[in-house]
Amino acid sequence: MNALTLVRHNAHRVDVDGHAMLMHVPTTSLFELDGVARDVFDLFQRRSAVDAEAMRAELGARHAPGTLSDCLQSFLSLDILRDAEAPEAPARITKVEEIPLSTIILNVNTGCNLSCTYCYKEDLTTPAKGRKMAFETARASFDLLLKQARGRDRVNVVFFGGEPLSNVELIREVVAYAEPVARAAGKTVDFSLTTNATLLTEELVDWFDQHRFALTVSMDGPKALHDVNRRTVGGKGTYDVVARNVTMLLARYKSRPVGARVTLTRGVADVMGIHRHLKNELGFAEVGFGPATSGPIAVFNLDAEALGQVFEDMKALGRLYVEAACRGENIGFSNMHQLLTDIAQGTKKAVPCGAGLGMLAVDGAGDLHLCHRFVGSNQPTYGNVESGIDVPKLAAFIEKAQDRSDYGCRTCRIRSICAGGCYHESYARQGDVFAPVYHYCDLMRDWVDFGIEAYVRIMRANPGFFRTQLEPRITRSGAAKEVLSA
Ligand code: SF4
Ligand code: SF4
């Protein structure tokens, strides 16, 4: 055999409770290394290249030639081992010829009735100055979604703002239009929105329930934390009204679980306490955390030390999640749920998210943006709901997004999960939608290792958790023993 070499950026080993786990990076698949696979992998980690003679000399006394050969074949087929002389293949870019859509985000009003101190929206205005989307624009947006969703039986409409409920009249009109039109086209339409909850009424909640809206509430925890940033235009904390409306919402809402979305900022970063309050005391089904790191007002952004602490706290909450999952309970921690889903399903992303590919956001003028966060920014738009998507321009963007070789992503061990990170985060922080937010990268890699450990522990103690919660994908290979069967 020619000398072989380890393709280091395609294999990542994590040891969990004495089990040697190998993540196949291109597919985020997990294998448990058996005795021979572990020895072979260790040998290639120590040596830059190994030929047949070296293999025999090092491992010949411990493993039969056939076993070693099977193992090598498996590693070769996974591109974990490669001919030492083989040149690095160029980045694989999938050509984009059409833009299928599953989701349209309608920016129904630039106005918000609150004035949260950390809000990042570039086009945000007070209610009096809010620019509301006209129904004609919303209707054309939905028609575009249906046209671009050929072959799909479900489509999603997301209402975004400002505060979307500050233009609830439009939301009602869109639902009344979209449901029968989708039905006639043989599709189901799902609606979702994130709200600050201050404008919720019983009648509105019942109407949302009737139309099975996926609802998320922006809330930052108990009063002392929530009121730090989430205030009215006049500067008054909003906890009391939000908590009252959330209690009403959670008591009445039956069609779907309702989640909370927390923005962590300097001084508002008590992950455990916030989760306890929102999940156990108020009764949200799930709580998700988004650390503020790139907003325009630096004072709210978490610095490196605070961000590191947030990740430590997320891991502490993650350990509680694992303990509960082993007992068959789900404590409703969205970030952990997403991480385990990525690992269980073997995520294989070429781009970080659906922005521009499956999903577009529409502003009040009908112009198309990569996603809701870019509405109001100085970044390019990609067509209009009346004239259609500018396919060549958007295709060029998506093709460029697939190759982040210049930024180091190509050899990153979590590239199939991260794929370069949020375009908007990069744009806001670096001024370049493709430039990774590097201070985040190490933390994210560590977070994924934490997820691998969590996955292995839950799978060993209670595989049924994945069957009921995450629908795992089982990975098989002859090289290493099948991962952990579900
Ligand atoms: S952005 Fe950072 S963590 Fe993400 S793939 Fe690139 S290098 Fe890796
Ligand atoms: S670019 Fe960022 S904010 Fe926009 S959809 Fe993607 S991950 Fe979300």
C-alpha cells in the first residue's frame, strides 16, 4: 500500500467515560472506536504518514492483517485516511440554479412599542414613526412563497418587526388570505412570530391558538433582570405586564408549546436563574439563550470573559439537561436541544442557515433580504416581491458562502454544524458577512464537544429520549463499531 496520512480536519476524537468517540467531521456522524480502530487512529495521529511496513511493525503483533485492512478501508472510504501524496481537493461548491423557498419573513412594522436598550434593529422606530407593511405587499410575498415552494407540502410565514403585534391587523389579513390559497394549492401554511407579549389579549391568544401559531416570547428572566433592558419608550420596566400576559397566554394556549427567547447581556447573564424562572415558575415549554456579542451598543455586549462564563453556565444547565434526559425528562433548554439534534441527525451544512436559501425576508417596500436581521441594513437586497427573486445575484451569494477557505473554516472541526456562522453576526461585528466571529469559534467548538459527551451519556442511559425527542439517525460503518444504537 502507498503511504497513507490522517486527514486531521475530517476526524475529531472525544473520549467520554472511557469510550473513544470519533466524530466524522464532514457528516457530523459519531462512531465508537473499537480496539483496532483506536490503535490505527492513534498510530496515524503520531505519524505524519504510515506505509504497510510501518503498519506491520507497529500493529502486526496485536491485530490480524485482515482486521487491519478492513479498518484502513473504512477510514479511507470516510476520507479520514488518504494517500499521503494526494493533493487537497478543491472546495466543493454546489451550483445554485434556482431558489426554492419554504419560509417568508414579513417585516410587518418597523415600529416597536418598547425601547429595549440593547435592540439591534437598524430600521427600528417608535410606534408613531413605524412604517407598516401594506396588505398588497404581504399578499405578493405569500404568492411568491407559494410559487417558489413547488414540491413542498408545507410553507411558513413568519411575522417580524419591530413588534409584530403593533400591526396585528395585517397579520389577521394575511392569515385570512393565506390559509385558503395554500389549501387550494395543496399545501399547509404554518405561522410563527416572536413577540414582547405586551400587546397580547385573551381574544388575540385564542385567535392565534385557532390558527396554530408557533409563538415565542422575548423575555429576559425575573423582574430584576428583565427590567434592566426591556423597557417602554418612557424607560419603565416591562416585567409586570409581560409576566401577567405570559401567565394568561400559557394558561390558554393549547395548540403548540410556547418558548421564551432570552438575550444575555452584561449584567443579565444568570443562565440558571433565568431558566429556572421562565421554565419552572412561569411555565414556558422551552427557554433559549442568545448572547449579545455584536450589537451596535458595545456596553451591552458580553466581553470575552463574560462570554466564557456564559458558556460555562450553559454547560452547567446542560448537565442538568443530561441528568433529566437520562431519567426520561426534558427540561426545555432550546440551545441544548438544538445541539443534540445537530449531533443526532448528523448535520451536514454547506451554509450556516436558511438565509437566502429556503428563506427570505421582505421589508415594507417589498424588497427581499437574506433574513429579518438584514432588513434596514445597508446590505444588498435580492429582488422584490413584485418582480421576483434576483436569482443570479442570490445564487452568487450562496455559492460564495459555501467556500470560507480564506477564513479557516475549511479545516474547522465543527464546520458541518457551524458552516461559518451567522452572516448578520459577522456583518455587525466584522463588517463582512463571511468573516467568522473568531472569539466565538473556540467557545463553539468546546460547546460541540460538550454536546458529543451529552449525546453519548444520554444514548447509553436512555436511548428512548432521542426516539421521542430528537428522531436520531443511526450511523453504520465497518471501520468503527456502530455508534450507539438507538
Ligand atoms: S466560523 Fe469558526 S467555528 Fe464556524 S466553521 Fe468557521 S472557524 Fe469553525
Ligand atoms: S443570517 Fe443569522 S440571523 Fe439571519 S437567519 Fe442566518 S443565523 Fe439567523
